[in-house]
Amino acid sequence: MSGHGTPIPMSSHKCGPLKGEAHVPGDKSISHRSLLFGAMAVGETVVTGLLEGEDVLDTAKAMRAFGAEVTRDEDGTWHVHGVGVGGFAEPGNVVDCGNSGTGVRLIMGAMATTPITVTFTGDASLNGRPMARVTDPIALFGAQSYGRSGGRLPMTIVGAADPVPVRYEVPMPSAQVKSAVLLAGLNAPGETVVIEKEATRDHTERMLAGFGADIRTEVTDEGRVITLKGRPELTPQTIVVPRDPSSAAFPVCAAIITPGSDVLVPNIGLNPTRAGLFYALQSMGADLTFENPREEGGEPVADLRARFSPDLKGAEIDPEGAASMIDEYPVLSVVAAFAEGDTVMRGVKELRVKESDRIDAMAKGLRLNGVEVDEGEDWWIVKGRGHGNVPGGATCESHLDHRIAMSFMVMGMAASAPVSVDDGSPIATSFPIFEDLMGGLGADLRRD
């Protein structure tokens, strides 16, 4: 599948029990950072378990364009020979980040304090997404940005020749913005400080420490205060990428709503800043358990077992945990449709500026399939119909958004009539084996 080519209409049909093990791809957030930090280290970083979806492959191409040597062995092991902090070369062409907001925003931060000029572009979805949330703070270091109206791609960034350290309070919960500022701070003198009022995923902090950066985090009255000492020499690492909790969400949620299902999803990263969905599901009465908890590569990991849960109840999802499950709200809304009563989701305005306006996209699709939804700027309520009462039968727009497409494919597995999407091709950006994996468990997915 390709998120950049011919649309692929898909449909999902009511199926029997989902059974077996779901070996989902590697974590996308950690995969991006493995390539990027490896490119900024001196020496060879070795990565296994990398997610080989289009988003991450676009980041690999970008690192090559910046002068790093990035290769892949036949067994799926990746090697990154880095150029060091401040060692990026100026790319000879436009850097195309495809569909990846994470990739482009982190790379913008990483190059912002190196005196090179880079033009970034992406697909139609990425080129419609706001970049000012990154270009505003990197301007404080001395970088200059020239983009389309509204701060959108294509955009040219001129890196700072004489960067200065920055103290920056992130105005919204965003791991991408926090990470971009920290990456810019790597090549600035002195200490760069990032303050976030609400904790977001902390892979950047964990991995920078693992690569040898001098970074510390304190919880104060201001919030989480992260201090990074600039211009370290990053030490190459051997990284085993845990499997992606955002990808695990789809087989887990499908098993919970599909009668008779019992699915094991092994080796899932359970970083506290990423695992909010699973606790939200448990609060709704889902039969979801964590088996064999352990730690791998500094990240908590466990095997998830999800079983059909016929007595799901609507719940008020804690807005304090929104950042830890922001990408999972679309598929959570599908589970909510099969619950009894209202599921209330607040503090989720970040969903409005993802690959699509995910609140709008999911609300429209749920309504087409017979589920009532109320929505506001930063909240939405799914009025659950209970198991066996979701009509389905409609075709939904995916809006070039992989998570919208996969969420409606999950819905079709338990709805009374098939659920379709106009284009399933974007699924390849994060979960290229989605069709085969779900089909192996017993799902009935079809390309129409």
C-alpha cells in the first residue's frame, strides 16, 4: 500500500472470533528517533525491530540526504553511521517527509541550529498541517523559516549560524514540539530548557540520555522542566525497538468488540506516556490484561491479552491522560460505539490538527454508520449503542489518515453490515502489514 499513490477502497465485513498472536510492527516514535539520533551520533548505531512503514523510511531517506550513511541488512537490521551533533550536510534537493508530521517536525528541530538551508515538503495531508508550532520556537534559536500561508509546507528553513540557548514553555501538550526544541538545543551552547505543563511521551528524553546527552527532568510548580546541555558528543547505540502500542491498539480493540475473540499481542511498549488507551479500555470494562511485564532498552514492555468484552460501559475518559493516548482516540471511539451509554472525551483539541481533523472525520463516519456523536472544539461524546446494535453499512472518508482508515476497518468486524473506506492506502505509513495481520487473526478485509 502507498499513502501517496492510487486510492485503494477497502471494506471490512462482520467476522467470526479473532484468535491468535498479533505481532505488530515496531514503535513508530522510537523508530524515527533511532534513525535521527543515530545520524547525530559519532560512529555506528545498530537498530533492530525498526518499523519499516513509509513514514520511517522517509526519515531514513532524509538522514541520508543530511550526510549520514543509513543501510539495511537482509535480516532487517539497520545501521546508521552518524555525522555528529552539528554535522549535518546541506541536502542537494528538497526533503520529502511524505505523510509524517513526527518526521518533519523533529528533523526541522535537529537542523535548525546548523547553518544549512533546507526545503521540506510532504504529501497533500502533511502539506496542509501547521508547522508554526515548531518554526516559532526554533526562531528563538536564530533559525529563519519561509513557508506557505498559515505556516505550511513546502517550507524552507535557514539554520542559525550562531545559535543561542532557549528557555521555552510548550503552549500545548505536544511531544513533537518538545522534541524539536530539545533537538535544536543539542547544537546550541549552554543549556536549553523546555517546560511542559502536561507530560507528553518522553522517548526523546530517554533516548537522548541513552546516547550520552546531559539531560535532566524535574517536576516543579511550573510543570515538567527538562534541561539539556548543548553540544555533547552523542555515543552510538544498539537499539531494540519495542512494538508499537499505537499499532497494538487495532488488534486489541478489534478483539474487545468481536464475539468470541482472544488475541495475544506480544512485546508491546508500555511507556507511561503512551499507554493511556489500555487503561481507558479497562475503565470501560474491557477484558484486557498485561502478561509477562518486563523492561527492554529502558522501556517497560508487556504482552497484552485482549478478549471479547460484551458488557462494555461508556466512561468519562480522564483528560489528564489525553497526551498519553492522543493517536488512539479514533479507535477508542469505535469501541465506544459498542459500549452501553456515553463515552466522553475531553481535552483533545490536538486531534483537530493531526493527519486530518480526527474528531470531524470520526464523527462523520460514525454517524454514517448509525452512531450518534456530539462534538465541540476540544471534546466529543460517542453515544454507545451496545454490542450487536451498531448498524454499519456506510462508506467513510479516510482523509489520507492511516488511523481513520484502520479504525473504520475495526468497526466493520463487529457491525451488522460492512464498513468501507474510500482509501485504505495511507495505512502503509504506519502499519504496512495491517491487512495480513488482521486477516491472519480471522478478520474479513477486502480491497474493493
